[in-house]
Amino acid sequence: MTTVHLLITGKVQGVFYRATAAEQAKKRHLSGWIRNTEEGAVEATVSGSDEAVDQFIAWCRQGPKGARVENVIITSKPDDGLVGFEVIR
């Protein structure tokens, strides 16, 4: 089990990034959350198998159509028992 925090910068708000990322996370059976930051970025915490987390990170580097991802900062975290995946508004 791997748990990471992601900070995604670029044109990532107003392009359905969170909703599409949530679909990608659920498709990969990941737990966690995603939200917009006040600074215009998106941040997420995801937990799941090494392969699923790696696939999610690869998707985050591209994002949905209309997004322009500049950077994805990845920080490892201890497993915090997340269950399900939530879009925080």
C-alpha cells in the first residue's frame, strides 16, 4: 500500500480536473481526496497499490482535456486509513 500527497500546478482549475481525477482514482480503486487550493493549484492525497498510485500520478501529469499541467509535486505519506474517494469543494 502506497500513500502520497500531490500538488498539481498549471491550468488545473475550471477544466473539470477534480471530477475527472476522481473518476480515474475510483477506476483504480484508490482511496483519498482531491480539492482546489486558494493559490490556483489542485491537491490530492491517494492511497492504494503501488501500480495504481503510479498510474494515477501518470494521469495527473496530463490531466483532462483543457488542462495544462506544469508540475506535480509528490510527497510520500504514512497510510492514514482513507476509505473511498472524495472531491472536496
